[in-house]
Amino acid sequence: MHMIPAAFTYHRPTSVQEAVSLLARLGEEGRALAGGHSLIPMMKLRLAAPQHLVDLAGLSELRGIRDDGGDIVVGAMTTQHELAASDLLGAKIPLLREASLLIADPQVRYVGTLGGNVANGDPGNDMPAIMICLDASYEVMSETGRRRIAARAFYQGAYLTALGTGEILTGIRIPVPPAGHGQAYEKLKRKIGDYATAAAAVILSFSGGTVKSCSIGLTNVADKPLWAEGAADILIGSALDPATVKRAVAAAEAITSPASDARGPAHYRTKMAGVMLARALARAKERARN
Amino acid sequence: MSKSQVSMTVNGRAVEALVEPRTLLIHFLREQLNLTGSHVGCDTSHCGACTVDLDGKSVKSCTMFAVQVNGADIRTIEGMANADGTLHALQEGFREMHGLQCGFCTPGMIMRAYRLLQENKSPNEDEIRFGIAGNLCRCTGYQNIVKAIQYAAAKINGVPFQEAAE
């Protein structure tokens, strides 16, 4: 059996300006190609059949990780492998490094990009909930200009995002969490390479033994990544005592609406989101400076 | 649909060809270059049988288009044996340690292990298992694949191979 995508015309622009001009001209017939590890499988299954592919691989300005005055800016074409290998991220945002190593497998991480992972809108992808947890914003560009979209406002549903036709994601801007923060990404999966049955991202910081700040993102338990703001609010000001954690877990479970699928029935996946959150909170607490 | 000209280096040899943009790298290697060592296993980016080495990365050649890798330096299982025909340490390891049964996953396993050993000269068992997590084997249970990679690492490092106690 061969799975052959529908025919398309291939474009390989050498500047971002050229890329957005092409996409503006092609409109709905064009698709940007990053690492291709979400798009190409969909093309092989003929779930996607773009008539034109605009390959972003030649755009060196979309690569790299830099410190930009309190924010870390990651170029959209930076691979998961490069995220995991970055000492700058390891020091400033260890959550990102930890999470990249939980994505797919080595071969996919060498090619799959952060930009593709967050822009595709697949609720199974891990990075969107992590970006929501970290309050990242997405830098996007079209032929007519640039804008920033908060990760928390980007996701509208499965494969539906705020990215407009003719726009490409150029970079991901992430505020560096406070010094001494603790972080964890807990992902339940059936095997390496699988999407999460449920996963939770946590960053928190303490002051005088109580939680000073807390943010929580949930993966693959709704048709889009979730920001569990209510659950985090319950924890702020507490010492993460078991009763408060239990209330926060219940609040997080209450906002989930997972599908029943091969990963389990909906009520199981909701409960697993709670279990992942409780584990992530415990691990983030261990890692935080109290 | 018009074809695109691509040029790349495959196993040290310069290659030029015309490809349809939708031609996947694995089909280009197997059907246009007749390099049939890399296999199509699952066709869905899971099994790793199609793994080749591309510009210092292990990649699944069923999940990229040949046009994307224009200009790349590629190594496949056919490029692994030494110039004098003797086996690469990894090939020898898979033979000596019985790292294969049906052999279908072996080219992908060896190409992935090749890059793993470039990045980590003496991986422990956990690192090997994590490093080959993108390659599925349905025969061996992986035990002897891990040993084969350890055998090769020892040989490359010039130290005696010691099997870990079971």
C-alpha cells in the first residue's frame, strides 16, 4: 500500500516577505509547510490536499532562541530537538525543555517545529497548553503587517485558530517565569509517540510558604487546549494543602470536555486530567524555591 | 504537475533527478535510486523502518518530500558498510548479538542507532531505549537490539564489550 498525497505545487521562498506575499496571492489554495510532521501525514491520508505548499524551511530568520529583555523569543521554525538541547531554555524555562522531550520520538523531534506544533490547532499537540500556561504570545505576519496574538486567545476549536488566511507565525514570545518558580508537565500516554490521554502543565511560585502565582494548562481534554484559570486562583494564597489541591483539581476537571476515543471514555480522561494536575502540582512544588 | 529538479548527496554520491513535488523521500530513494534498504513499514510516521540520516539528523523518510531535502547529505543503510566491504560496527553488532529476526526494522534501527552514537558515544540502556523509541520491532522484544548497539558502541570506542547481567 502506498499513501500518496494529492498533487501540489511546491514553493520555497527565501525571505519572510516573499513567503507572505505568496500566501496572500494563493489565499485558501496555499498552506505554509513547517516541519510537516502534522501536515504531511494528513496529506497522505488526503485529509488535507493543499494545491500549493509554501515551505518555510529556507527562512533562517525564523530559527533560533534568543533572550529579548525578559522574554524568550523562539523562532517558529525551531525544532523540538533544538528546544530540548537549549541551555538558555534549560536555565530560564525548563518547562519547555521538559515538555519537548515528551513529544513524539527522536526522529519527529529533529524535524517537528514549535511553530507548527502551536499553529496547527491540533488539540492533541502538547505545546499549545504549555504556551497558555506560560502566557506566551504568537508573533504573526502577513503581507500587510505584523501583530501579536496571546496564546490564551489563539485557539477556537479543533484546527481552528485566530491565524488568518495569508498570515504566518514567525515567533513565539514567552515571558520568563519568576526566579525560583517550579514547573512540571505531566502527560499520560499509552506509549512513546502517542498523544496525551490527558496532560497538565503547571508553573507556580511561592512566597513565605504560600503560593504567590500559579498557572495551569491542560492538553487534549477538550477540542482546544485549556487554561485552568479558576483552578489556579483556588491555589493562590494556599500552602498547596491536600484539601485545597482537591478543590482545584475538581475545578480543573469541571472545565474539561474530552471526546471518548481509543484513549478512553470521556469521564476517564477527565479524571486523568485531574490526576495529571495533582502530580504536576506536587512536582512543581518540589522544584520551587519555597 | 510539473516536476522539480533536485540534487543531493546520497551515500557520498552526488545525485540529480526530476521529482514530482508530492514524491516522498522514501519512494524517491527506493524507486528512483533503487536503494531499497530503507523500508516502508507503517506509512504513518510511527514505525521508523524508513529512517535515514539527513544532515546529521535521523528522519522518517516517509514523512518528507524529496523536494524538501534538495541539497541535503543523506546516508542510508546501503552506505554503512566500510569501503573494503567489511561491516560497520553496528551491522556487526546486530549480527553478533542477534539483534534481528525478520530484519524488516533493521535498516531503520541501524540508521537511528548510528546518529544516537554520534550524539552519545557510550549510552546506557535507558538512553538507548529512549533513543530508539521511534523505531518499532515486532520480533525481538528489543533486548538484543539494545545489546547490539552496546556492542557497536564498545567496538567504536575500542573497549571490550561486556553484556550487562540479566
